[in-house]
Amino acid sequence: MDDLHDVPDAAELGRSYQQVLGQQAVLDDALPAQPTESSAVATAPPPPRRIIEALLFVGGVPLTQARAAQIIRGFTSDQFSEAVESLNQDYRQQGRPYAIQPRGDGFVLTLRPRFRSVLEKIYGAAREARLSTAAVDVLSLVAYRQPATKQEIDSLRGAESGALLRQLVRRGLVMVARRADAQDREVSYGTTGRFLELFGLGSLEDLPRTQDLQQL
């Protein structure tokens, strides 16, 4: 019977329980809030394969493994090859009109041959992109000496080339390869992927002789 006197009454148990609950509330407030599923998804970076796909869609110079590794830290050559192969497999299975193809030291995203007519309707067929002799001269100099500045091209031609360079840029055959900076105040020009496609070249190493360009 003496042990019954050691059991706390209901009021004391209630006070003790409220005290424990108060301590738990303090602990809960001190813990960082757990992210919800939607916020976690929103802040999670895209997988490397999707980053590679985005870089290919942006276009420009062929995407190399070295360039990909600068953007995705620790991205190895094997992972790069696997990403390209996996994306191409998806495109084939989904019947996409484009594919990733090697060009030079890297890869580009380009239309499959049977969809090239779409590209021609947008940009104009090769026969519609005839250039003047002067424009071909400038294009040849840019192709063989890129990155080349306007001053270099003017000096080699012995004539002003600014208008022709702007024309070639508008046609998508020439692009700004290097912008001016504090050390080098001149813009440098290079050829584009469309230039390679238009002249049927796999890379700049396949450039024909200058007299061959004159015939196009």
C-alpha cells in the first residue's frame, strides 16, 4: 500500500506532460525546416545529360568533352560519350528529325538528311545563297585564317571588307569568334556550322582550295 503514495496524482502528471511538450516545441523550432518535395525539385540541378542536350541545342562551335567538363565539373570523356550516345538513342526511338553528329573535335546537333528541305526553306537553298566574287574572297580568307580580324582581311584584299563581313554574318556563314577586349581591340571572325553544311564539309580540315570556292 505504501507504493501507492509514490504514484503522482493526475494534476502532477498533467503538469509534467505539458512541460515535456513545451521542451519538444522548443526543439522543433530550433530544427531547420525540411524542404517540401516541390521546392526540392525546383532547386535540384538538371542531370548532366540534359545540360549536354541544352548546350547542343544552343549551337555554335562543336561541343567538345573539354568544354563540357568546364561546365560540368568532373565530367569524364566516357560520361560525355555515353550522354551523346544516349541522347541519340532517344532521338531515334522518338522519331526526332535531328541527331547528334561528330564535327571536327566535337559534336553538333543537326537535322537528319531527309529533313534538310526544312532548313533550306528557312535559310534558303544553297543555290539561293550565291555570293559575289568579293564576298567569296572575304569568306575564303575568314575560313582559312580564322580567327581573322577585319584589319587582316582588309590588308590581304587591299580593300574595305566591313560591308561584306556584315553580309556574311547576316547570312549565317560568318560569326564573331572572339570579341574585342582590353588587350585586343579588334573583333575576330570565324565560320559557322551553316558554312560547313552549305559547302558539304565535315570539318574545317576538309576545306577545298580557294579556286574551288570561286565556282560555287
